[in-house]
Amino acid sequence: MDGFIKIKKGLDIKLLGEAQNKVTEILTDDFALKPTDFIGVFPRLLVKEGDIVKAGSPVFCDKYRESVQFTSPVSGKISEIRRGDKRVLLEVGIQADKDIVFEDFGREDMASLGRRQLIDKMLLSGVWPAIRQRPYTVIANPDDTPAAIFISGFDSAPLSPDYAFILKDELAGFQAGVDVLARLTSGKVYIGIPEFNHPLAGIRNAVITCFKGPHPAGNVGIQIHHIRPINKGDIVWTVNPQDVVVIGRLFSSGRYDASVTVALAGSEVREPQYYKVRKGISVKPLISGNLKGDTQRIISGNVLTGDRISHNGYLGFYHNQFTVIPEGNYFEFMGWAMPGFGKFSFSKTFFSWAHKDKKYKLDTNFHGGERSYVMTGQYEKVLPMDILPMQLIKACLLEDVELMEKLGIYEVDEEDFALVEYIDTSKTEIQSIIRKGIDLIRKEMS
């Protein structure tokens, strides 16, 4: 163990429907790659409907960086190409084979490969998009050399998957992935864990730091801020822990094996548990006959930062869970004036704040409409970073690039403001505001 950091600011939202430590393997033929998962990518399609692909075959690439390829997670047939307004590419549907056939990228001794050879293999196989850079949270530029690489070994968001459970049998692949990543940076690989006896505590070739505290302690941006803050001109890379395993498999087997374990969680799930799947799987076989209630919100990701999907939607490329909660399409007369014993409260509006260990069945209702900003000092209580959140939000709204830089825009990602948005009395979409500010900075700096 290399370090210990105590996070005091934040908020744990305890919800009903946590996934139980049970893993079921799901076999289905319905998968999709979604270009909308990748910020800043302009997709150029490389296949057409009816084409046959293998796991690892290119499906589309970035129009302006053609070396960055997005490959199929399964073998099978391109079943449908779905477009939106102005023919924007939304999804590439893939009907999977029963037995997966893989592209062979060759098994080679990693020690015999140079840094550029490692990167070229990752680009060719399609695992490269798993590596994202800060600032901006976009796919890393393979021509850059990052000052450090960060991996958060835990997720502190509501109903998030337990990586200690998921990774306990994947440590060899994780170690292989870390060994590859360590060759790509001029600095070190940093791994954040929530407790000293975590399975990742023994990983070699990395700096291990224990983070204790409420959400967002598991956010990689919070860990970067406390270990190696980002200044203007700095570049660091981040990788999800399951993607580290996928990278390790590529070099140990020569295959793009997109197998991951995802959690199906939420109060509207009859049997919340884990499923062994492949990236891009449809949510339909997981929720079929497994939901409660009449109307649900299905989310790819967690309740704070995930994407709303339909009953036929697909797992996002960077997501490791599906969450199902009740829809909140109702008006509650005098809701704020009631005791609210069954309602979760951060500001102690309701008496439920006294029951710290109680779990709640929360829905999507905003409980109010959009209104003007008020300086309450609440934002600072849930954002454990040395920045001024209200002032940064206003700078993004004003599109004041110089002020955004001074207030720390290079350090943040929209997920770091998810709790700020949750407790916001003004009911504004703060994550979208921050993302627009980040995109504006990226455009100005390009």
C-alpha cells in the first residue's frame, strides 16, 4: 500500500435494489455499437447491413483519426444500421453467432514489443477507445505520452457494481493490462482502492492508494485531484478496471475478448444480480420477466450519470451496470410541507435524515421546476475538490474561456458534478452545462 486519503465531502445515496453476489451468464444474439458513446468522435462507417464480422473486426473509425477503430465485440452479421436526424449514426446492430469467432491479432511476448508496437496493436484490435484522457474525457490521442495513468478500482455511485467481487478471478488479466499501461506513460500507473484488503492491493507495477469516504470518492477525477492535479497543458489517461482486463487478454491471447461482468440493479428489479456478458449487449434478455411495477426508467450506467435507454436498448461502452428505478410522472401537492419520513434528504428538509442507514426507493421526479441560482454553499459540501463549483458553472454558462481556466475546468468532468446536480435546488442540468464548457475549451485549444 502506497498511500491513504480520507475524503470528507460527498454524499452516499442508499438505494434499494443492490446487486447480490451471484453471477449468471447470458447468451443472446442482440448487440450494438453506439458511436454516441464516444465524445468528439465523427464516425466513418466501415461495414454495411448483411456484412459478416468477427470479434475484433472494424465496424467504424474516427473520420479525423482513422487509426482509432471501433471493432465488433462479437462475431456475426451486421443486422441493422440505425440513423437519427440528419443521418447521424446512432447504432450499428450486430446479430451474434452462437459460437464467437475471433480475429487473430497474434500472441506475442509483451517485453519484445516497443511502446509504439503496443499502441498499434491496441488500435488495430479496437481496445484503444477504452483509454480516455483528462482533460476533456475523450479518447486518448495515441501520439501523446501521458504524465500518468489512473485506474479507479471501485465505484462509489449508488447501486454501483462491486469490483472486488467482479475482479477477484480476473487478477492475472488485470496485472497483464497494468503491465501494458505502465509502458505507455512517462510517469506511473495509479490505482485507487476503497480498503486495504481489496484484491487490487497486491497489483505490481502501480502505485496503490486507499480512498476512504462518501461518493464521489470512487470517481477517477477526484482521485486525480488528490494525487496529481491537472494543470493547463497536462495530459493524464484513465481506464476502467474491466477494460484493463480486456487489454490484458489482448496481449495474453491475441484476441479482443470483450467479456465483462455487469450489475443489474435497482428497486424495480425482482432479482438484482450480476451477469456475464459482452460489451454492447441488449438489456432485453436481462430484464425480461425480471421487473416490478408498471412504469420504469431503464438506465445504462448508474442513476446519477447513466443514459436513459428503452426496453430494447444496449449497454454503453463505458458502463458496467444497468439500473432500473420507478418513473416519477406525478404531481405531489404540498410535498415539501409534509414530514417526508420515506424521502431521502440531504438538506434535512425531511426527518429521514436521522435514519442514516435506511435504503430508499427513489424515482425520477424532480420535485420542483427550474429556477434562478441561489448562493447556498451546498455545492461545496458534496464536491471534494479545491474549486468553486457555483462560479465554474456560471463561467460555463457565460462561455468565458479565460474564467473557466482560472476556475479549474481542466480538472473536472461532468460526472464530478453529478451530486451537485442531484442536490441542486435550482433543478438545472448541471452536468450538461459542465460538458458544454469542457467541449468549448477543447474546441478553443484544438
